[in-house]
Amino acid sequence: MAERLLLFRYKDEVLGLPAHLSREVIELGQVAPLPGGRGGLAGLVVASGQARPLLDLYHLAGLPRHSAPLGLVAQMGEELLVFPMDEVVGNLTAEEPLTTADMISMPQDTGDYRLEFRVRVINPGVLSSTLQARLTPV
């Protein structure tokens, strides 16, 4: 069964997140740094009146460093996490499911001839477990 993806741009990459996980798009204002924050979080930002973790896609997935102006708030398990982004590109329901066993896939063809880009799909389960492992004290 094909899954609907919300597509968003982060620097030169188009990322796809299962659409049912998205909650809202916010402007990224002040980012409060976290002490020793090299575990995959760039800091905390305010979303819906609450402090929410902002993901560091450079440390988590090796994507280029980039100060994005917006954030995509997404439900990842019990937590709301914020993905940095430049813009929402749209959404996609592919004929074949676009999936990955990795945290973020290599660029994939979508099967939609109208799209002039390839999508890197985010695997929420792998992202959550990777983030949890990096943030758990030893």
C-alpha cells in the first residue's frame, strides 16, 4: 500500500516524511542551545507555546549544514520534534511505496513524471531509535 508523504525542502534536498506525522509549520526564531548537544539535536525552539527539540540533520544524517528559516513539527512516537526546512514542496502518494531501511534514504525516483526532483524518504522508526540511542546516557 502506498503511503502519502509530505515533501519539504532542506537546502538542496527534498525530504519526504509520512504525512500523517506532520502537525504544523513554524518560523524558527531563537534556538536555545543544549549543553553538550551533539547527539542529533540543534537545540530547542518554541512551537505551540512549548519548547520542542530541533533536529540537527547534519549530525543525524550527514546532510549539509544549513540554517533553515522554518521548522516542520512532527509527531515521532510520544514526542513532537522539529525538522529544519526552507519550504513545503507539496505532498505525494506514489504508486509504489517509497520506503527505506535507513534513517534517510538516498534520493529516489517518485514515479511521478510531473516532479522534477528526487525525494529522500525519512524513516521515522529508525530516526527515533537513533536519536534515543544518542541521547541516552551511558
